[in-house]
Amino acid sequence: MDKRRTWFVLGLTIFLVALFIAGVVATQTQNSTPALLPAGLKQYAAHPQVRNFTLYVRDNVLKMPDGKQIYVFGYTDDPHGRAKVPAPVIVVNEGDTVNITLINDKDPTISKYANGDGHTIHLHGLDLSSTYDGDPMTAPPRTADGQIITTPVSENSNIQPVLGPVVQGQRFTYHFIANYAGTYWYHCHVEVEEHVQMGMYGALVVQPAGTPNQAYIDTPTFNKQYTFVLSEMDSAAHQMDHANIYDNGPVMNWTHYKPDFYLINGKAYPATLTDPDASVTATRGQTVLLRFVNAGSKVRSISSPGVHFLVVGTDGRKLDNPYTEDTLRIGPAERYDLIVQLNQAGRFIMHDHIDAALTDKALTVINVNNADGSNPVPLPTANTKG
Ligand SMILES: [Cu+2]
């Protein structure tokens, strides 16, 4: 090798080594500096956590404003308490790892006449694998000898899902990562029309990471939020279902379902008017987020004269183009996230326009008070017609 060639090879080597070092330094610098966000996008702090919830199945008797008592069964987070209808709102943050354990230790569908149906939790809108979707046709998984698998199973495990609900004496943990902010709901998927009608439903809210006063990143901030679970009840059907389980009465045909009570968070009119969880109370100038969940079987058409809704999201997703409406049409299982800007003091009755009797009776009220707490309109009196 001549001298010139030696120098050339040496020079090239030094150049390549320098290039490599420069590359490493550049990569490290890039890693230690936060990436620039495109203009208009906010950076937010995400601190994902592991969130554990436990639900039990119990029964209860709901007392309606007219004195009627309705037998229900549903979920509760209190092992010593009775069923909550709707079930507790499960609130998590975007990015959280969520475990919801269903413990079936006192199945209310068991009696001397009935062996019990068992129960599940279907997490509607969370797009889980069939292992966790709560449909007894596919979940939860069991071993070959029929034992329920109580811990999360990896996608590539050899466990073959076997049909069946979580029966008396069993427990099962539903597991997911809350990937999208939004409003969801959960319900039992065993004898689904009966069990949901009897009270096995609740809301699940995923708040955007780091911005709990917004429904979604980049939607308006709010001062207060309400989660309104809408449902209906057919009191005669509930009585028949109770008699079927406990007195060996005939089976209720739920296709003949005819509701006589329309509920917000388990309350019927006129109790909704004064219930702080079933009516809205805000101060003039405030912005309120209303998360509506239709856990019932009827399409609803809801308006509140004097109020327009800005629809910012539906079914667990932010809308690309929020729109304004004064009447919310919400089908069974749907969810809508509405921003309302309350700029005039007063009391705004909320109606359902589908059922004539209901339109007369109203659903609930939006109270908008002055800054000093006064309201120019007296509290609405219950209309007992209809
Ligand atoms: Cu059930």
C-alpha cells in the first residue's frame, strides 16, 4: 500500500468515527429535549395509575315519588350495602390501567325455585378482547375442568374461553387500559334484557389526562359536570320478575315491556327536581358539562327550553366538528357529551318529546342562580297530571 492510499484510508476512518460520535451525541440530545408539538396542540401531563374497583351483586327496593316500590337487583361497591341503581360511576384517567373485579358472593337470582343466572360486566365502548367483553357466549375464560380464570390472561396464552357467566361463588377481574377519554357505560350481559332492566347498569368516565375540567383535550373547560344515566322501569315487570325468582311465578316476557317510570340516576320526577344528582344547579355565567348515558331501551328526545347544547363528543370519542342543537336525540346505549353555557338566570325545565305523558311531566330542571345564590324564578311545583 502506498503512502497516499494509507493517508486516504486513515482520513476516511477518522471521518467515519467522527460522523458516528456526532450521530450518537445528536440522538442523545434529541432524547433529552422534549419534542416540539405542532402549533395549536397542548402538551399535558399524563400520570397513568393502576386503578382497582370491586363490584358485588345485590338487590334493593326503589321507592318512587308516588309511593310505588320497585324490586331491583344491580351492582354495588359496598359488600355490606344494597344494590345501587345506577351502579357507582367509575371514573378513571386516560392512560390508567383498570381492573374491575366482579364478586358474585350473594347472587340475588338464586332462590329455592331458581338456581341463579350468574352475572358479568360488559364494558360498553371500550373495545376489549372477547376475554373481557362480559358476553357469556365468549367470556370469561375457564380452564379445561371448568374453573374460572381469575387473573388477566395474555392474548397468546393457551387458555380457551368457555361459555359462561360468573356464577355464585366465583369472581372475575375485567382488565383494560383506558385509551380514550370519553363517556362509557357498563352492564350485565347475562339474560341481558332482564338483568339490565332490573338495574344492572352504570356509567364509566375516562377523563383526559391532566385536564379533568375538560371532556376532551381542546374542548371548552367547564366549571361543573354531571353524569346523567337515563333509564326506564316497568314496575309491573319488576314485580313479575321478583315473583318468578322467589315464588315460582311465570317468566316475564321482556318484549312486552311497558315502562311507567323514566329515571335520571335512578330518580323519577318530581324527585328529580330537588335531587342534587338528578338536576343541574349552577351560577349564571358558568359552563357545565352534561354526560348523558342512555341505559334504557327507549329512544329519548331531550330538550330544555332556553338552553342550547354544544355536542363535543359521543360514544367515547371527541367529535371532529362539535355542533349545536337544542334537542338531544339519544338511542339505547348511546352517550353524548354536551357543553352548556348558562348565561341567563332562571330555571329551565328539561323535557322528553317522545312520550306525551312525559313531555307533560318533565324530566328534571336546570337551575341557574345569580352570583348571590338568588334565583328570579321560584322552584317549579310538581305537575301531577299525565
Ligand atoms: Cu346479571
